[in-house]
Amino acid sequence: MSLENPFQDPLRFERRVPECAMVIFGAHGDLTKRKLLPALYRLAYERRLDAGFAVLGISRTPMSDDQFREKMCDSVKQFLEDSPFDADVWTAFAQGLFYMPGDIDDPGLYSALDARLKEIEAARHTGGNVLFYLSTQPSQYVPIAQGLGAANVGKSQGWRRIVIEKPFGHDLASARELSDQLHKAFEESEVYRIDHYLGKETVQNILAFRFGNGIFEPLWNRRYVNHVQITAAESIGVEGRGAYYQEAGSLRDMIQNHLSQVMATIAMEPSATFRPNSVRDERSKLLRSIRIMRPEEVLQNTVAGQYGPAHIGGEDVPGFRQEPGVKPDAQTNTYAAVTFFVDNWRWAGVPFYLRSGKRLPKRVTEIAIQFNAAPLAIFHGDEVNTAPNLLILRIQPEEGISLKFLSKRPGSGMQLRPVSMDFNYGSSFGERSPTAYETLLLDAIIGDATLYTRQDMVEASWNVVDAIQHVWDATKFEFPNYAAGTWGPKAADEMLARRGHVWRQP
Amino acid sequence: MGSTIAPDRILHEMADLWVSLGKQGEGETGVLRACSMTLVVAAEESDDEQAIGETLAALMPEHPSRAIVIRFRAEDRRALSARVFAQCWMPFGHRQQICCEQIEVTASDASLPDLAAVVLPLKVPDLPVVLWCRSPRVFRLAAFPLLSAIAQKVVLDSNAFGAPAAALQELSALVAAESLADFSWTRLTRWRELIAQIFENKAQLANLPRVSEIAITYSSPTPTASAYYMAAWLVDGFQKAGVAVRVNFASTPGPAGRQINRIDLRGQNGESIASVGLVEGQAAEIRVGELTSRAVLPPLTDYALMREELSIPGRDPVFERALAGAARLALS
């Protein structure tokens, strides 16, 4: 008999999902409640998970299976996005939720975990496949990986994978150290470094847009692209994470990972196939092609910022230094803008401007690709007549793509006006898009690492960012240098103005 | 009703329509035309005009098309008339931005032979044509093949054809020549997916050879076309795995409007190996050994069914095999 499932219908069915158990370390934490469980429930609601799919939550808090189920039920109801809650689907899904209290530093936890997984496997036919999700402080990644390795947890006939959240180290050396430690228990192919930006529909659509269409790729180079702006703006402040953020800053927290991955997706060469390593090889190559700034270039090509207090919408908003847990003289960058150049034939000389900040006017993440103006301006008139062609890829809040071009204004004379051709995920496809965590969790269960970050990519982006961070660490900035609710420091505008460019205001 | 329509005039009216839409969208936004196919809908004149319009409007954002709705009247006199209008929607920012054209043609049965010559110049160049025939009567008109020959895909609902056995024979005879789709099959996708997912689990896949009987229950007095399709698809799957199974059809009380109530996969001694059954509302319960899970089945509206079919532009070999098997089963 063939061992293949004879009932598959790839034309109509969703991707095939294998049976597995998922172990969540930090099961009582915010990420589990806000993102992981709602995403898993939604996958169950969409019939995407195997009937025996199980979750085993681990944290220090003593709790029974039933108490865990109740807490997760409340979280799912509270944090489910654009989706109904179905009590019957939950009841069936909750039968697969289990809990184990334990201290990750206790070796006994791991042997108990192994025994519990074997029980679950027997009861729910999870096939010995285990996905470990580390929803904990990064300092706990290594002890957990070591504990799992020492007790051989989940090492049976099935597969084992481990998912970790950023930050992947705080510089190149610590990233390598983390990786070395993880590799003592897991092969690199078993390590899934999650970057939820890569799970967004639009980020995935960049690949479809670039490599599924023949008309854009010929324009995707230094000859036609004038510059690229990648913006990740948040309107909120540090929201109680002041102590953590004080050590991280925007450069490490956003540009080293999310934005450089997005930039790599925008600028990478076409991969030969859509296999995970093929795509990741190209992303990695691009990250390695980003020019590393010499110390004397850093302050010309980067801007660090920190928000000060402001009065917004009738409300007093504290500055970063007034946030709880933040030192009154903190030198933390809550805003970072950088100019990167890619040293390859496709992109030589094209600036990539990346900026990310907190307490900016609105929450928006987008990529703007500005094309060169027509070589000869035959339509004279106001500046609208020479507005550049822009391709905007919006990542949040409304995922979609817009192309701006000039069109003749009706009537006599040759007045042009910019028009926009828009594609919006929410309205263009009648149904909701999966959340980034739904996409990425399903990918990890299926074993598709395309949207996960590989160690060489992490190292390549740290290489670039470390060069900036070292100079920033040695610089005393005059912070705060932008008021909350504005688009960042004036110096960021000047950085673009030096090349004749202007930040787009999304 | 006028007696003839000229495609050139319709095309001219459509051009005027875009001019007038452009004027309404004056300002910074303009109006954009989107089109990924020509969708021809053949319906009875008595068919619910509003329901068709709402279904097309719902389909447009995902499958923007030039829609040609032909409403047929059982009449011997040759008569045709047409009007054009646009379906527009506002993607975001509450601006009228994207519009699709819709042409409504009213035709008598006798003018069906003339219609191909009307539709042909109206179809959008270089894009596929899908014909959704909502009326079995129109489908059976002698001149219908002239119209369906323009389409790359013909979508039908055998559920409306009357006796399922005869309908399946009819479709089966056509499938070699036409790329067909049948809503009675489309309605089964979520059921089939639930069954396929059971056997994604290796432990359950190992149980597959234990299955010797398939029981399919439905509410109607005789097996529905969907029940025959399901049985044929399951038998085909088991055959691929080298497993011979027998099929039992049974009628049981169940929610109205569902073509199937329950599917049981049983072993030699009647023991349950897996089952999928409707429980309440839109929910299905999946039982595999001791494990029970629930799934919400989406409502099977014309929009949902058509949306699925429009996502499959070419031939569907799984459907075609199931149709052949279902036609054989219905005869036996």
C-alpha cells in the first residue's frame, strides 16, 4: 500500500499540515495570550490543524490543565482579531491543551516534559513531532535549549523544531554565542527564528509581486529606482517596556531585524526556486551586500532620536526619559534612521533609507520605492507635473499596494495630476487575511522556513548594525531631539536633503 | 424588448459609461477599471435578479470581470435587448475607485443561436471566459453549445437538474469536451478536506486499509448528486491505496439544504474508524478513534461556490474522475 494520503486535492485544499504537539515555554506570558493562542485557535477554526494537535504550556505559575484552558479561553476571546469565537470549536480545541508548571533551571522539568509528551503522543497521535516555542525572556533561550538537549526531549521518530523570538543577541558576538549554544541541542535547520514582519501578507506579496510578474522586475534596479524608503512608525511609546527598551533602542529593536529583513526581501535577487533555503540564500546574500559604514561615515548616514514630552490631542504625553523604569539621562534611541547602500550591480548608488521610531504621528509600516523622473521634462508647470512615480507597499495597518503615476487632467492644456492605482488586501480579497502568527506558526508546523531568519542572515545584519551602534555608543546625543507626535528629528530630514530627497509622510 | 442588439453599440455605451464614471470621480482620485475575466451568466428571466447582482458584486473585488448577464425567456420569437452599467466599490478611504462593467442582455430562447455572435465581440480580449449557467432548461437548449464554446469553463449546479442520476450522466457525457464545474461537487470541498486531513496523520493513514465500508447519509429520499460524488471520490481514494470498500447510502433526518449529513468510515466488523457529521448549525464533528474535534463549515452561498470555482481557471482532474465514478455509481 502507498503511504501517501490518497485524498489530497491540492487545487482546492489548503496546505497539508502534519500532526504535532507544540510546547510553549512562557505559557502564562503576554505573547502566548495575545498572539499564539488566538492564532492557534483561529487555525483550528479554519480546520487547518490535525484533530490531535496538542499544546503543552509551561511556566512557573502553578495551574491545572483546566485552569490553563480557562485562562486561554479568556485570552482567545479577548484577543481574537476579526474573527468569531465558536464555543464548540473551542471546546474541541481545548481538549488538546495541557499545562505543566516548572522552573526552566530545574533539570527535572525536562525529564517530566519528555514523559508528558509521550503521554500526549499516545493519546492524541501526534506522531512524535514536537514544536518548541520559546515565548520567554531571551536570557532563557540557552538554558531551555540546553535542558531540552540534555534530557533528549522529543527525540523520537518524529521531528523537533524550536522557535525563538527576537532579539537574537544584542550584537554580533552575542548572536553567535546564542547560535552556538542552540546548536548544541538543535541543528540549524531545526531552529526557526521568527520575525513576524515576514509573516505579513504584503511582505510575502513582495515576492509574488516581484517574481510573479514580468513587468516590474526590469525596473527593479539602479537604472530606474531613484531611492527606497522603508518606514516603521509607531504612535505609542514604550508602554511599560521602558526598562527593556532602554537597553535595546530602535536600531537594535527594529532596524537590525524587521526592517533589514524587509529590505532584503525588496532588494534580493530572484531565487532559482521557491524552496526555503533558496529564498533565504538570496536574502542572506543581499544582507551581506549592504555596505558596512566606516566610523567616520556613521553620523553622516544615520540619525538617532529620542522623543521628548508633548501635548497631543488634549493629553500630556511623557517624554521617553519620563517613562517608568527609564533613567533620566538615558541615551536610548527611540528613533533611528539610516541610509544604506547595497554593493552589487543591481543597486550600486541607490540609497535605501530605513527609519523606525516611537511616538511618531501614526502607526504605519510601508515601503516606498521612488522611481527616477522621466529623462526629459516635456510637461512644464507646477511641481505636480513632475511628481515621481511611487510604488508603495503598505505592511500595516492596511496591507496593500499602490502605484502612483501621472495622468492628464481633463480639459484643455496639458496639466498633469498624480493618480493612484490601489490594491488592498482587506477589501480586494473578500475574506480576512491570516495574521502573521497564523502564517508563521503553520509554516513552522509544516516545516517551511522560507519566512524565518537563518543564522547567517542574523549575523549579516548585526555586522551592518554593529558598525553604527559602536559609534552611537561613543557619542553623547542631545536628547530629546524630537517631540512626541512628530515625524522625528530634523536631522533625519537633513540626511535625505543631502541627496536631494524628502521623507514621504505616510 | 427590441429585436436585436449590436455589440458595437454596447461597446460604445460602455465607453460612455467610463466617461461618466470618470466625471463622478473627478478630483484627485479618478476611477479605475479592473478586469481579470469575462464572466457570462446565463439565467432564466424569472431568476432572482437582485440575488444574481449581489453575488456578482461580492465576486468583483476578488475576481474583477466584465460580467454579461443573459436572462432567457422561453419564447419562440427572436428577441434581444441589452443595457450596460457598472459595479463599483471603494477599497479604502471611502472613495469610489474601482469599477467593473456589467452588461445585461435579455434574450428569448429562439435568439440563443444569435447570442454567440454578440458575446464573442463583447468578451475582454486576452482574458478567460467563464460561463455560469444557472438554468438547466437553458443548458439543455439545442443551441447552448454555441454559447458554451466561447467559454474556457462552464459552471453548473446539477442539484437543480432534477434526478441526480440523469444529471450526472448528462455532465459525464460532456466533460471530455468541456471544462466543467458542478456546484454539487464544490459543496463537498470542506467535507473532503476534513476527511483528507484525518489521513494526514500517519497513525490514521496506517488505519486506512482497515476501512471496508463507507456510509453516506443524507436527508432526501434518494441519494443526492453530492452523495454520489462523495462516494465516488472516496472509492477512488481507497482504490489508489489498494483498499476495496463497499458503499452504503442511507436517508436520515437532518438539516434542510445540506446534501450530505454524515460520512462514516467503518471496519470489517462495523467498528467506526472515522466519521464526519453535521452536528448543529454550521458545525461538523470529526471523530477519529477517541478523538473528537469540531469545525465550522462556511455557508454554501452561490458567492462562496462561485468564488471557489473562479479560483480554478483550468480543468480539475479530481472532479473529472469523481464525476465519472459518480455517474457509474448512480447507474448501478
